[in-house]
Amino acid sequence: MKFNEIKSILPWIAILFVLFPLSFFLGVEKEGLLDMHVDTSKLEGLRLWLVNLYNDHRFTFAIVVTLTMATVGITIAFLTDIILKMFGLEVSKIQHHE
């Protein structure tokens, strides 16, 4: 990359470094942090486990959800690839010529 190309990106990087840390304070009220809990009285099984994980361990919940989404996305991609190959379509990487 040339410096002129990087120069146009620098203001956006500076904005991200300023606004991203400030976004952590947007959920804070005058009395303290918001206390959000989901009602678990009518839940059971996997839903109960997920809601308890959300209520008690938010970071672990975020990791579990992220890994689940990645696994589902990869599974859908592989199944789509298999189905397209069954129909005789060749799936490969696209080469870009600039």
C-alpha cells in the first residue's frame, strides 16, 4: 500500500480507537452497571442452560454463541459445496486479475 492510500484510512482508525473504548461506558447509569437477567421460570433443557449461561457468565456465553455460529456457517458451506458438486457444478476459488 502506498502512503496516500493509508493516509485516507488514518482518520477512521483514529475514530475507532477513540469511540470503541467509549462505547463500553454507554450502558452505565448513574447508579452503576445495568443488571439485566432473563426469566428462567418457564424454560428447561438446552434453553435453560443457555439462559443461565447468559445471566451468569456473559463472556462465556459470547464465546459459545460465536463458536456455534462459526460451526453452523462452515457446515452450511460444506453442504452447499457437496450439493453443487452433485449437480455437476465446479466450485473453486476465483482468481482476480488487476
